[in-house]
Amino acid sequence: RRRRLYLAWARRWLMSRSLADAAATALDSNPLGDEESRKVEKPVANSARCIELARSLFGIEPLTGSVRDLDSYDDRNFYCKATSSRPELKAAADCHACGDPPGSFHFVVKVHNGVESLSPGFIECQNLAMELVRAAGVWCPRALPSLEGRQIAFAEQPLADGSVRRHAVRCLPYRPACLLGSALPGAALLRELGGVTARVSCALSAFDHPEAHRTFIWDLAQTAAIRPLLPLLAPERRALIADTLRDFESTVLPLSDRLPRQVIHGDVNDQNVLVGPAGGGGEGGGGGEGESEGGDNGGEPGCGGAAVLGVIDFGDLVHTWRVNELAIATAYALIALHYDSAARASTHASASLSQPSLSQPSLGDASSSGEGEGRGHGGGGPGAVAEEEAACALVSGFAEEAERQGQPLTDPEWTALPTLIACRIAVSLCVGAYSSSKDPSNEYLQLTLLPGFKALKRWRDKPAAELEQLLRRAAA
């Protein structure tokens, strides 16, 4: 009888638990649980549904033929050119006005995956973080208010298995620009990117939110959690990443208590950095409170005088070691060196597809980006930089800006940095392989796999202690 009563109580207790609480409990014991759930709970939507949501939730009228599906990891993002009678959607600082036709604007309608939709507090966390970054002078999107005045709207949307879920929906301004991944960045542009990354980091240094304290497979403090994914990789890659994990556990983890912690953007990569003509802003106009103030990139081959215009995608926000922000940005700069001409052209084409009528600056000349081995170690065309030069440029830009804002890197952060750069590449390779196995038709998930392996192999050619001294000297 006691057993029956206990089981009845347990059933009632479990049924009373929310899906969000259950997911959080699973994630505490399995960091991959969140990643797997995101793949299963990616919403199903098309252009027609985007138009419905834009009209009914936000009062914008997409122009015929302008809606395009954008690359996305686990959400559904749609670009559209649209008109609206609502002045609160037309702020000049959003840099999203269109010249053709007059009175139209560029927007993104974002349908969030089921995991985040169950926990809208994390989406609120993103909205608040974006406001702080914009206030610090770095352009990023903002959540535009719905017809009800809310930054987060909701709509019923099916999943791939046919079940229907209530999904969070946001409308964001879309700034016409190119992605850094389609550019041929030289040292000056990377140094500017380092400075912008530091401004983002400093803007978030005093920010906190309960939802940012989470177990997250992409958090470099959780790097050891990728170990179960090693069997997905070929033997050579598996051995390289296993060696990186050993260094993480022997070099970085002992420093954990001495590494400053804060909320970070967590994904300043070549697909989340907007670039364009220095001092310009595409059709959206140059102004904007996020106008970059970085170094002069004039004349850099392949960049057409490009400058960093802003950052996007705050979906990887997490409270973790502060130095991870710099490690992540540097890791992806190294990976981007190894994009071959086809990959760089594909990235540029993807950006162009999402805004077919935009006049895009020519930022990436595929013919000058090298064949196969990419541009690392001088293997590319004019303007190419090697791994060490790229890392030194970005890190020195970050260190200078952080110092200027009174938040210099500490000695433990300098010691951990080279290994954490390698860890981010390793995490990207492992989680990318895992995600690609779950969603093999999504080419976006495979973008960094081969370039990432090349970048990691070459970055690991030198001992971490030697790389630390190299980066310190560059910053000094």
C-alpha cells in the first residue's frame, strides 16, 4: 500500500512539473541534452507563414517576392523587405531603411526553437544584453515591439514530427551588410574586430540575468563535455582533440577559480560579424549608434576598405569565464583563414540570397582566397595572414580596448587563452559533427568542419606557453 501511495504521489509530482523544469533537470546531468532538443524542436515554417506572422504580430507588410529563408542553427529566420505605419519600427539607429522603394525597411522575423520558447526568460536575457551593447556604441539588432507592445510574441507552429508547439517570435531590424566570413580579412580588420569584441565584453561586464547561468555545451568552461562525441570523428581528428582536452584539464581547469566570470556574447564568429565600407552602412545609411570606431582598414585586399559594422545573434549568451569571449572570436578568425574559395563564395552567396536587391560591397574575392589549404601559413592570395599574425592582431585589439576601459586581461587569463582558443575549435568540430549527423541536409552546420580541423592542427603546432608569450608581446 505504501508503495502504491508513493507511486501515485510521484506520478502527480512529475505531471505537475513544467516542461522547462524537466528540460533543465536533464541538462544538468547531460550538457548534450539541450543541443539534441534544439535539433528535434526546430520549428517548421515557410515564407507564407513568415508573411502571416509579420502582419498579425508586428503590423509590417512584406513586399511581394522579398521574403527569404536565412541560414540558422536551430531557429527559423526569415528576411523580408516591408512597409509599416508604425513609427516605433523605423528608428534611424537601426540602420535598416531601404531606398527602393522609399518608405520600406529591412526586417528579420525569427521563430525560436522549442527549447528557448519554453524558457522565454532566456530570450528576455538576450533582449536586455542587446540594449547594453547598443548603448556601448556597437551596433546590434534590438527586439522590435509587437502590436501588443511586447518584445517577445508567440504563435503556434509545428515541429518536424507534426506536433504543434507554442513558439516565441521576434522581429528584428536587418542591417544591410556582408558577413565577415565572405571577406578576406587582413590584420587591420582583425585588430578592429578585437577592439569591437572587447567593447561587447565590457558592455556586458556588469550585466547579469538568472537565465545566463546555465549548463551549455558551447560554454568553454564545459569543454570536457564533448568527450562523448569523439567517436563521431575520424581517428586523426579524434586524437588531436583528445590531446586538446588533456591540455584543458591540466592547464585551464586548475586556473578556474582565478579566471574572472561574467556574461559573454559567446559567439563572435565570422557568421555573426557584419562588415562593410568604412564609415558606411549599406542602404540602411551609415549613421546608427553602433558605428564602428576601429582602425583604418582602407586598402586591405579583398575587403574594399571594410570595417566592422556590428554583431548579431545573442543566442549563446552564458555566464562563464570572461576570457572565453576573446578565445571564441580568435578561434573563428583562425578557422576563417582556411575557407577555400568555394566555401567563401558560398558564404557570400548565402548573404546575397537573403537580400537579393541589396547592393553589396565586394568583400570577398574568391579567386584570391587560395585553394584547398586556405590562407593559413601564407598559403593564400594577396593580403593573406598566417595563424599567428591573425591571432596577434585580434588579441592585441582586444587587449588595448579592454585596458582602455579598465578591464585588462589578468595573468591567469593570458595563460589559459591559447588552450581555450584550441578548445573552441575542438568544441566546434565535435558539436558540428554531432549536429550534422542529426540534420545532414543543413549545410550551414558543416561550414567549419574541414577548415576547423586545419586551423586546430596548425594552432597546436606550438606549445601553449610559447603562444602565450607571442600573444603577450603583440598586445604589449
